Amino acid sequence: MPRASNHYNVVVIGSGASGSALAARLSEDPQKSVLVLEAGRHYGGIESHPPALKYCHSGAFAMPGSADHWPFMAQLTGDRVISVARGKTVGGSSAVNGAFYGRGAPADYDGWAAAGNVGWSYEDVLPFFIKAETDLDFGDSPGHGAQGPMVIQRRPESAAVPIIDAFRQACFGAGFPEDLDINSATSAGVAFTPTNASNGRRMNAALRYLIPVEGRPNLTVQDRTFVHAVTFTNGRADGVVYQRDGVDGAVSADEIVLCAGGINTPHLLMLSGVGPADKLQQLGINVVHDSPYVGQNLMDHPFVGIPYRTTTTEGPVPGGLLPVGPVILNYTATDSSIADDMCLLPAIYSKSTMLFGARSQSLVDRARGALFLRNPWATWKGVWGGSAKAALQDFRQRKDLQMFVELSVELSRGELTLTSADPSVLPQLSFRYMSEPEDLRRMRDGVRLVARLLEHPAYRRIGAQLTTLTDGELSSDGELDRWILANLASAAHTAGTCKMGPITDATAVVDPRGRVHGVEGLRVADLSIMPTLTRRGPHASAIMIGERMAALIAEESS
């Protein structure tokens, strides 16, 4: 949209799930000019997307050498460092995730409200979940939508896959109930996962929200724009400085909304002078507001993949199924005080197929392989943490399937630390997985549950057997702990680093309307505001946050 002025009513930084929803809704007001700044590329419609982004079963975007992700490295525990890829394209991480569309549990949002976040209870946010979706299975049911941008469906035909059938039967045999709708208010048990995928293609938030309305004269989407900082005058955010294709640029705005995600949003805040004053001063950054908890409260969904082997093949697999978790078990760990705090997700492809695409000559697999060959050293570091032992183990297990055990409610907390005033230097991520003993105990419980499930007759019929975990490791807490710590991985559901809370909460970075404490004209609207990370994958919650913040901003403007 050509403009005579370089000033906008609202500048949105980031075009991921929250940013796409926010910008699309704000620009419904023709009197409000909206600029979206995205560091990555704009591919346009789904047919123009490269295979690595288009298809749900591809992970090529996350391989070193891909321009479509931020190459963050994270320290999961004291000595385990791996790659945590986040989307760097129009659509953000919604363009690279597993297309799982789970809302979270009512208790998640009611917990936010109980902590002083007025307007964020389950009852408060439910209308925005409904507004966002067209649920092809439950759209006519209470609590669901039939007219929203995000098209949601489940794939019950996946029950025909031997691996999925065995998983379901084993879970039922262990006493877990069937859950017909994971996005209902009373979800628990074995469910087919809701997805925002069509024929195996990711229909990300930008494709559903932003791109269809790009023709609006008051909406501009500017890609390949690396934002360096938000600028302030007398404590009020009034502009953004950036670099695009090697050329410096700047815009001014009445209001700026950070939607850059759980890593880049706190990084940008600190680069802009909002963060822990002592650390900013050490790096030569002018302090606009001392906000010591920017970058703290880092949360994720840690998981481990448990390798096993069967005599069955990977197929036949109905087209377009998610590679991990076309079904899911949500359950409560033994002796846990937190309901619905764990989940199990079976993979339907072998390690080799998921990592290298070795069984197929599809464009997706060739793309992934090319990226691996282009940067073998970087891949070794990012995927295996530079460990020859880990790489060799994966090679030996290349024909294995995996069942993933994930902490849905993590008690441990990590931090994000600024290490340089140079915007191009990525922040340091320390997840501190399992620093709370209860997290490790529940992971042990989950691994042992998997071992019991694999003993079920349905798994026995397909010859299932563990390939790495020994009976000795399973029976010893200490040995099993060591195995878990050596095999931890990240779901890359980074959240909580700009915690939302009332002014009376000393650990809060933003208020319940997303406004950054201590300054004016600046908000945050993404997963970083979560006081606690929701159960399930947070994609649907990120979209809800964008919808909710758009409504709050519109309310203030009227």
C-alpha cells in the first residue's frame, strides 16, 4: 500500500499466529492504518510455499541452512544443548509447526484470571476461540465455531494404521477413556488430534487471516524486515528502527505491538531498553524502564522420544496425517496434584523417515536432505548437540518408531539472557529442564507407562519391543533419570518471558491488556505474555491472544 507518510496507527512486529490474527482484526477498521513487519520472507499463497513449509510431515525448515527459521540454540539441562527452531517467514511458527490445534484446558485460563489477569478466564477467552475457528467436526456444538478463519478437523481414519490402532487399544486396555473432542471443556483421555491442515498441508495463520485481506488499503505487510529496536520519546514508544535488504529504515506509530514470540519479543524489549537495568547498562544499552523479569519465566513442553520396533510397516498411511500425534493421550501422572499434566503421542513414521526422509524421493524429502548435506557440521550440532554418540545411536535406531512422553504442565522455569547490544547476536536460552524434581518424577512415570502400553496384546500382535531402554533402566529411578536427561528434547513451545499480570505483581512485564508496565504506547500480544503455559500445543492459544488483544485495542479506540 503506497503511503505519503511513514506513520501508522499501529505497527505489529511479527506475523505469526498472534500477529496475523491481530493485524487482520485491527485492519477491519478502515480508519486504522496497520503495518506488519516480518523478518522472514513472504511466499504468498499456499501453492507458492516451498515444500518444507507446505507439508506437515516435513521438518526441512528446521534443518541448518534453512532461511525460514531462527537458528536458536538452547541449553536444556546443564550439558544438553540442541536447536530450537522458530519460524522466520510470514506466518511465523504457525508456518512450521505440526499443525496441531489444541486449545488448552479451562484450568489454564482460570489460573491466569485467579492471578489477577481480569478478562482472561476460560469463560472470557472462549468467545475468541469460537470466533477464530471453523470446526468441521463440532462446529454446530456449543463452545465451537463454524465461521472463523482457522479450519479445524480430526482424522479418525488414522485408526486404520496398525501403529495407531495398537496405541488406542493399549490405552483403552489401561483404563483410559476415549475423548471425542480435545477442545471441549472436559477433555481427557485418548483423542484424535484437531489440526489446521488440509490434505497434509499446513494452513497457517497468515494463510487464513492475513493474506486473504492484504488488499485492504489500510494494511501493509512488509517482509524481510529485521527490526533492531523500538524507539521511545519521554517514555512513550513512538517508532521502530529496522534493516531491510541491507538498508536501514524507520517508521513511526501511535502504538506498537510486539508479536515476535516467546524468544524474539523479550529480546527486542531488552534491545529497546526495557529489561533488567543492570544487565542493559553492562551492554551499553540506554535504560528506558527497569523491568527485571523480562526474559524470565521461560516455559516449554519438554519431551523424550522412546524408541521401539515393530514387525509392521509404516503404512498404509492415509494421506496428510501428522507425523507425530494423529492421536494423543492426555492423562494425569501417578500421584500428581496437577490434573491432565502429561501426554503421550505416537509417531507413525520411523526415525529415518522423520529425520532424513529416507524412504521417499518426494520433493519434501529431497529438500530436507539437501539442507542436511549443505551443512552437515551445523546439523550435527543442532540435531545431536555435537555428540558423535547421539548421532550414531540415531543411525542404529533409524528403523525405530518412537512414542513421545511430554510434560503438559512444567514446573521448572528457565530464562532468556541478552548477551550483546548487537541485534544480530541471538540471546542465550537456558531452559533448566527438570530443575524441579517433580518434573523428573512425572517423566519417569510417563516412560514407564509407555513400557507398560507396549506390553498390551495389540502391540504384541505387531511385534513391538523397546530397542534402547533396558529392564534395568526402567526399574531404577537413578538409571532412568540419567536416560531421560540424556534424551530430552524441546517442543519449541517457548512462552512466559514477558509475563502478564497486574501492577501489584512484581514479576509481571505487561498488564492484562498487554500494555508494557512502565512505558506507554507499547504492547505485547503473543505467547510470551502467558503467566503459565497452556496444556496441549499453544498454537490455538496464540491465535486467541491475537483475537483478544485486537478486541481490547478496538474497545479502547471506540
